[in-house]
Amino acid sequence: MSTSFTLDAATSRATPTPTPMKRLTVPAIRARKPDMRPVAEPIVMLTAYTARMAQILDPHCDMLLVGDSLAQVIYGLPSTLPVSLDMMAAHGAAVVRGSWHSVVVIDMPFGSYEASPEQAFAAAARLLKESGAAAVKLEGGEAMAPTVAFLAARGIPVVGHVGLTPQAVNALGGYGARGREPAEEAKILADARAIAEAGCFALVVEGVMEPLAVAITGAVPCPVIGIGASAACDGQVLVIDDMLGMFERTARFVKRYDEFAGRIDAAAARYAAEVRARAFPETAHIYAPKP
């Protein structure tokens, strides 16, 4: 159920203190699967990396993802591979401080969970303890099913991620759509089933052929959140900077809802022109002595 919220001037600059203070829960998201409700409203999910962006997005979203896409978006790195637990914990805590309605999920960075379920538990527990987030997200299919089960059995909610998995970009050979060939299609479907049955409460399906996305959505018991997948999925997620038009190039599956980069460029140009012309600051922006 969508709800509108407002923030007063003080709240917009600090930690939100809304009334009532009621955050969505992992079970509430899990229950958004159509077969679990007569009518299931699609899940709205966006990435967020800062407290201020979380404040703005939170009233409109069911879930906020602190994605390891912050590698490219925030730090200008070439891929998600260099992201550290320190980076994810710090940005996760900022997003939690800036939100009060959405379920906050943090990506587990490459190398923090693949070695063993025990390694994954230590990393996930640290992320949740240091950030206050509700859940973690990890990439991978059948090979990660034992890890998902290990985490879920120990009270750590997990969002899975199959299809185009950016942390495996070197193995995949690029960021192209997955599931074009029957063998790969069958493998991704099996991956989705395996980690869903292992205990994921939601599943991100990225960059796959639409028939495969539809098949996965109908095959798994948890909500499927698509990105470059299908409108038939149980929800959608996008990288916030992509959908706002902050970058000149985006993936085919991104719809640009604004052109913020151009607006920022124009504002910076006006500011620079006024400074050089000594037109800024004006009298209204200066502390002058009282008469």
C-alpha cells in the first residue's frame, strides 16, 4: 500500500522523526507475492547511498537498496569488485538514518561471502550490526544456496540475485543480457529456484530475457524484483542515479525519469557566471553590521 509522507524543515536536514514511526518489515515484503494475497501491489525499490537521498526516496519506496553500485556511482570505480565491507557499512548506516518507512537492504561486497557460509555470516552480521539495516543481498545461484540457508537459519534475512550478476562480470565476459541460449536459461531458472527454496525472502533478477523473467516469477515462492527483466515481476528496482539521468550512458533497461546532470550543469554555470561578474553574493546573502 502506497503512502505519502511529509518532512518539516528541521527534519529535512536531520534524522527523520516521523509519526507514527512504523517501518515495513521483511515478512511484510515476503507477503507481497501474489499467491499470498488476493491482490499484491508491485514492490517499489530504488538504490540509495546517502542519508539525504534516503529521506527523499523513502516515502515512495517499499525497499531501499544500498547497492555495491556505489562503486561506480559514488567512487568512480570501474566495477563493483573493489567495494569493501567498510564502504557498505558506512553507506548503509547513512541510509538507515535517513529513512523510517522502507526495508533497507545492503549488498554484500565481492569476496565477503563466497568462501564459506561462516564467512558470509560474519560479514552479514557486521553489516547489519553497524548499519541497522534489515537484510543483506548476495549474488549467485545454486552454489550459494547452502550459504543462504545458513544465514536464514541464523536470523539474517537474505535477498538473492541471479541473472546478470555484476560481481561475476569477469566470468560472464560483460554486461549483456543473460538467458539467450536454452542451456543458460535453464541454469538461471535452476539458480533462482535453488536460492529461493534455500530461504531468500525476495529475489532480484537482473538483465535477463523477458520470458525467463516471467518463468522465474511464476516458479519461485518469494517476490521477484526485476531490473532489466519484465513488468510481470513482483516489483522493480533501478539505480537512482541512472533513473535521474545523472550519467550520459545507461543500460537499455533504464528509463530516465529526469535529466539531473543537465540541470546541475546549468545551475553550476549560472553560479560561476555570477561569481565572475561579482553579482553573487548579493545583499541578502551577506552578514552586514546593524546600523
